[in-house]
Amino acid sequence: MGSRQRLVAASGAVLGGVALVAAVAAQGALAAGAAPVRAGGRPSAAPETRAIGGRRTVPGASGATLALLTAKLSSYSASATDVTYTVSFVTPTELSPAASSTITLTGPAGTAFDGTAGPWFVRDDSTGGNCGPLGTAKLGSGSASITLTCGGAGAAPIPAGDLVTVSVSSVTNAPSAGSHSLAVSTSGDPAGATVTYDLTAASSVGSAMVQQSTTAAGATGTWAIGFVATNGWEYETQVHVDAPAGTSFPTSTGDYCLSDDGTDQARCWSGATSVTGAPGNDVVVTIAVGFGNGEYITAPVAAGDHVTLTIKDVKNPASGDAVSVATGADPLAAHLALGAPAAAGVALSSTQAGAKEVAYEIGFTAAVTQKVSTVRLAFPKGTKFQAGHKPYDVVRDDAATGSENTLPVLTEAQSGSTLVLTTSSTYGRFTIDAGDYVTVLVYGVTNPSGLGAHQVVVSTNLGHKSFDLPAFDLTAAAKVGALGIVASSTSAGATKVHETISFQVSGGLTFGGAYSLAPSTVTVSLPGASFATSGYCDEILNDTTGNATGCPQVKLSGGKGTLTLEDDGYAQTRVTPGDEVTVSLSGVTNPPASGDALSVSTSSDAVPASTSYSDGG
């Protein structure tokens, strides 16, 4: 996990490259001819906000007079494969299945879109509808562009002025590092707009290690390959493992299982869809998001997550210990030796000073074989912990399979900025073998207010008296970017108004989850307005991943001028830095006078961002 710390410290509150607000052009065009905006790296100034504009209530009227464009790549590594490109914009014209309306994305030379793999979607974030499903796509010359056509069963038109999110997966990034441009256009606006982004040199995973159930030459056992994802992925990736000659990997896909140790999901819900190279020593394993307990896996692998690939029935080599590991998102091979321990590390869902409801992922290697009973974590001075919720923090043996080796902590003792996590001696306490990688998930943390380097000190009953985790940097509190709103009416005093509010986060959020009982919050403020806190089905949607949470999980509080939304449902919905979020509100009564400003903040982005809310009729 040491390189995960490098990721956190290098970019502060913004990880993996974040697209900010595009310039917008008059009359609802997608900023034709406007200067491109940068999507990669940390912005040099505070995120800009733009009003999307209130949709006119007059039948047949066009929607917003301004357009907004954001973009995010799941991996910013040059030559990365299985990358998901997500762009959002306000459409200046209707996107209609009847008219076979199209959306085209064009990348730089060397970009390769896949016209058959998918998945792709074109979603109306203002209504929740879509103009798909999209069964096929058309590639341009050299595969550097892709055109999606609205149509198919259940497709619905997307009105002009609505916020649209387009997601295209199975993309291969351009091979060169540096600044690149992505153009987006529609059949109604062929000129379109351009957003720029930065690719890094080809990246590798960090802190890779291999734990073997038996190290005997020629013996057959289980390998647990752990690493930190420098770049994440949304739907599918390939893991390439090259072991010493004489190693024999299994041919059955059922013997391969990948777990994202940075989430509260039950272990091994994501299995292999294909394996090539087996029974040899050099295999490529395709891993796709799957199902578990009949539920869709809602948490994609994020940059900085610790990941474990478990492989059963591996025949050990007679000699040699050199192993290399790479993924589609991190295509440069990382080299390691069998049995070499991984460095300890820490990752935060938000690295902003004072951020609330932060999830800490802490990892280290067990020094002795022992039943886990106590983990003591000394956080930086000024750190605060959740109150009023059962803690449900988690201790997990990443090298072992099965949910019996994932245990919610049943006792949590707090003393100032120190937590002592204790598992029950009578319920589920399990043995962790020496050399296994251990993940501890701590939810509901409030970061200290001080900026700069901070550190967590760990001691356990697993052979550790005390050791320091790598330092992490806390940055100044920030605001969400690319804030905009589409309202069914912005007339003063209008009732039963439906609002679609979109923004881009710089600090991550976690909603719900089997163990996370301290969910992140989103707060919307509009002076003089009245928000309904019951009787409506408000929703929080992660536009980047397509995962949504709605009633009855979303809890509403406030009402007069301010509304706070939180979700503590069972299924976990993660929002990673750079993701775009849409909040859908119903039953709003507008302020008695126009001209007020609507503002949005989150538990991670505590500084309110504002945009105008004026009469659009």
C-alpha cells in the first residue's frame, strides 16, 4: 500500500485527473469554437461554476441557453486498456430515438474505441430515462472515434436542455503521455465541444505481493496476489501474471477471484470471465464486475484501492521466485519476488482538512500467525470519529477467501484521537497467518483541520508493537465543481418543482453499505425555498458509474431553505474524486422572489459552491 500513499499525497483532494467546467456558448450549443478546458491533473484555480439554466415551462421551448461539459477517464495511464470514458453535457437539441439521433466521441490519434464490446449508455440525468439500450456502435477512421445512435426497446427521447451523461467502455488510451483532446458532438450540434485531459506515462500497480498457501516446490496450493491500483476501472480489466517457468495456473475460470479490499463488499464477487495462457506460467485473466447474493456490485475499483486476486490449484515452480503483475488500467509490469511482504499504507476517501464521514483504508502485513483481537490506531491530533452509530469498522484478511475472514469490529473504544478496535472472543474471531495482508476499514472519520503531512500509528496483537503508516497530506477544504441546475420551473413561488442538480466532486463520498453506518451527505441550500422531506422519491445518482440510490434509503432533513440528503441503505454506492453526481429533487416550492443563489456542499467538499437560480420563464 506504499504506492497508494504516493497517489494520495501527490494529488491532494483530487485523484486520477478531474475534468472541470467547459466554456459554454450561447443558444445552447456545445461550446462550438470555444477554447478547450483541461480535464487532467489538479486545477490551478478554484473550480468554476456555471448555471445550466432553468428549463422553460412553455411547451416546445428550448431548454438551457448554456451548456456544460465534463469528462472523466477511469485510467489516465498512456496505453491503458478497458478504460471507461464518461462525459456529461446539456444537450441543445432533442436526442430522439425516432430520429436516430447520434452522439460522437473523438479521441486523439492512437485512441481505440471498441464498437462491439460495450457497455455504453446515454442517460437523461434530468429524468432518469435514456435513449438506449445501445446494442451496437459505429467506429470512425482508425477507431479513434465512436458514434452512438439512440434507439432500441425502452428508448425515450431526451428533451433539449436536459443534462446528458454518455459512458463508453473498453477504450484503449493513446500511447503517449501529455495533453490530449476529446471532442464531443451530437447530430443536432455537429460542431460540438472539446475537453482536454492529461495522460501519464504508462503506470504500474503498487505494493504487489504474492502469498502462497504452500511454498513447497512442485506443490499445488492457493496464491493470493495483492496490489494497489494506481488507476482504477469501472467494468472490466485484464490482470496479467507472469510467474517462474514451471508454474502451472489452472484453466478453470472458477479458480480465479478478485476482491476490492477497499470496499465493504463480500469477498470474491468478481470472478474471471476468461483465462488465456493456462496451464502455463504466463496468464491473462479477464475480470468483470459480477453479481453476488443477487445484487449488482456497485463499487468499481478506484485508484488507490488494494486489490487481491486469489487463484486456487496453482502448481508451484521447482525453482525461481520472480513474478510480474500488470492490469489493463496499469499496463506497465510490476516485478516482485514470491513471499516478499508488501509495504503498509493508508488511503482516504477525502484528503481535505475538516472533511466529514471519511473512510480510511489501512493495510499492513501480519508478522505472526494469530487470531486477530485488537487493532490500535493513533490518528493525528484533532481527528474525530462517528457518534450515534454502531461503528461497524472492518478487519479483513485479504490473503484468505471467504466472508468468514471479514469481520465487523464489535467493540470500538475512543480516547481522543485514538481508536482501539476489538473483535469478539466468542463471535467470528479468525486466525490470520504470518505474511497475510490485512486491511482495516474505518468509517465516519472527521479529518483534522490542520494542513500538511499527517500520520497514523498502528499497533496490533499480530506481532506489531507499533509502527508508523506512510504520511499523507491534508489540503484546504474545497468546493464541488461544475455546478448546474435544470428546474421544471424557476418562477417565483412555483410549487411542486422538480430540480436536477449536477456537480463534480473533488472529495470522495460513500453512501450506504453493509458496514458503513456513517454515510456521506449532500446539502442543497436555496434561501426562501421550501423542500419536501417526505412524500417524494428523491435520488442521488453517480453519473460516472450509473449507480443510484433512492427512496426509501435516502433520508431527508431540513426543509426551509436547506435540504440535506444521506443514504444508509445496505448497498454501498461509492463516489470517487472526479465523479459527477446528480441529485434529483421533487416537491420544491421556489422562493417568493427571483434572483437567489442555489448552493451545494457535501460532507467532503464543505465549502459551498453557488450558482444563480432565476426565472427561466
